[in-house]
Amino acid sequence: MAKKKCCPECFDDRWLRTDHIPSLSAETGTCGFCGTADVPLVDPTALANEFESLVNVYELDPAGRTLVEWMKEDWQLFPDAKLDEAHASQLLGEILDDGNIVRQTFSPSSSYTSEGLVHWETLRDEMMFQNRWFLEQDIDRERLTGLLAMLLETNVPKTWYRARIKTGDNIFSIGEMNAPPKHLASHGRANPAGIPYLYLGSRPDTAAAEIRPHTGEVACIADFTIPDVRVVDLRNPRGFVSPFVLGDASKIGQLRADLPLLERLGGELTRPVLPQRAAIDYIPSQYLCEFIKKSGFDGVLYRSSVSEGINLALFAPATAVGGAVTLYNITRVSVEVGAT
């Protein structure tokens, strides 16, 4: 019987999917592990070097967990929608040519630690409640810049949307749908007061949800076309980064230690904020976006806390070209509650 081959969908890793496995593959077909059809196929052992470096981040521990469990949790490899635990273990065993190692238990090596999250929390507290402009706490800016570079997204959709509630008889012009002028720009999740950014949603309903409308209101929603941009994608850092691009186990181990910081930064842009506390609570995310802008990026992608879509904060509003303005009736607003 022919040996089963694997495919990019088995791992759901960006680098393996778009670069590495296609470069190794000489055929396409149906994956022998996850069953996905019409995909590049590769012998599992062809990925041995990459996974051996990843395995070296972990050390044997009788009280630990299996490698598959760690790889699912730490790097979102072997997605549950494609592979159950048994098939993932079988695949990893074939990659490493070691059926026993996948039954042993491990823990992350204690050699890799990070103070990044602690430093961010300290800096966050200082800029909100102690000092605003001349900060005593600092972060490792060089390291943070390198981590943000691993979240670079260049394949950004061209069409985005912005919404405003219609307040009179007239529809807002496309010029009025862009970011406000500097003297009218209030503080936002990404921008300080007086420094306008353009906030966009990936869908009309995403843009409408972000302005917190009421049922019965009418929203003016404009479409914008953006140029090619370099943005930081903070929606899901753990699933976005690929440990395999680093190659060296020590670099992978350090990245793993820094992932909680990146997740925390992503949370800054998604966390719900009460309007009466916005002037204070937006300070950390404004600082973060200023850092991202200073690092040479054009904007930041982040999850929406009120819809299923994606949000983009574009640092240079003038680069977006406005299209048409369409009226939408707000027919339903959903509210969920939970005990505190």
C-alpha cells in the first residue's frame, strides 16, 4: 500500500501552506490524513527538519502533555476541524519517523522566558494613571518591532466600508465619510485626539455595528478602496505567526515565550470600552498604534468586538479612495448579557 501523504491543510500554518509545502510538492490530490481534495501533497518525512526544531522547544516531563497537544495550543497546528488527536499523532509520528515520541509527555523548556508582558502591563498602568509623556517604564522596542514584523500582512482586501448615522434629510457626501479633519478628530481606539485615522470595516454590517446604532436608525455606509498596504495583523497572533520560518529552536522557544505579549496587545484593540472611560482606557491602544506607525507600517488589523467582521485602522486616511454612499436601515441590534 502506498504511503500516505500530507498537505498544507493538515497544519493550518501560513508558511507551510503558501511557501514550503508547495515548493516541495510534485503532485496534487486528496490528502491521506485530513481528506482535503485537490491540494499539494508531500511525504511527511520531508517536513522532518522543521518539526525537529519545533520539538526541541519542549523537554520530557512525566507530568506534561503530548507534543500534539502542545502544538495545537501553542501554534494552532493540526486544526481540530481537519484532524482529530489520533490522526494528528499519526502524522507527527511519521514526520519524525518515531511512533513512540508522540505517546510521551513534554513541557515547554524552562530555558525560554519573557518579561515582555510584565513590562507592558507596568507601562500600561503608568501611562494611564501616573505619567503620560515622560515614562519611566520602557519596553524592549527592538524586540517588539521584530515581533510585529512577524505579524506583517500585505494581502489586504482592497474594498472596505465606513458608516455614519444619518442625522438629517441629506445623505453624507463621500468626503464627509472619510476621517474627520484634524481639528475635529476626537480620541479613538487607535488615534489620539487631533490625529485622525480612518476606521474601516470589512463588510457594511461590520462598519455599521462599530458605530453602535439603534434599531430604526438609518446608516450612511461608504465603500473605500485602499492601495497596497503593509499592516500589522493583531487578530490572532498565535495562529498568524509561523515558528518554522525561524528554523533555530532557540528563536522558536523565545517566540513562544513572547506570544502572550502579542495576544495581550491584540486584546488592547478589541477590548470593549465604556464611552465615559474612553479618554483613559484608549491610551494603551493609542500608544501601541503610534508604535506600529513609527515602525513603518500603514495600519493595523484587529478583531471586531461587536460583529463577525474585521476592522482596519488606516494611519493615512488620504490614501483611501471613496466610492459610493449607500443608505442602510438598522433593522435589529443584538445585545447579550452575562453575570459579572
